Amino acid sequence: MWNHGKTSGTALVIGALLVALAGCQKQEGPAEKAGKEVDKAAQTVGKQIEKAGESVQDAAKGEKK
């Protein structure tokens, strides 16, 4: 009977910890979401600038893509 009680107690403690951790998770606010969108836009612009730079280099060498 001692093992059954110990197992139940352990399960109860683990369950309580999981609930506590789930409640502590930070939700993203509008500023974080906007920041992520700005980061994505900056990455996209950076890739386009890099691509344009490669095209300029290729044009300077006389190559066409």
C-alpha cells in the first residue's frame, strides 16, 4: 500500500508542476509580434539587396542570368 500512495503522490506533484509551468509561459504581446514581422521584412529586403548586388556584379563581368 505504501508504493501505491507514493506513486500517487509523485504523479500529483508532477501534475502540479506541469500546470504551474504552463501557467508561467509568457504570451507574445503586440510589440513582440510586430518586432518579428519587422525582422522578417528586414531579412527579405536583405536577400533582395544581395541578389541585386550579385546581378550588378554579373553585369559588370558581362554575364547574364
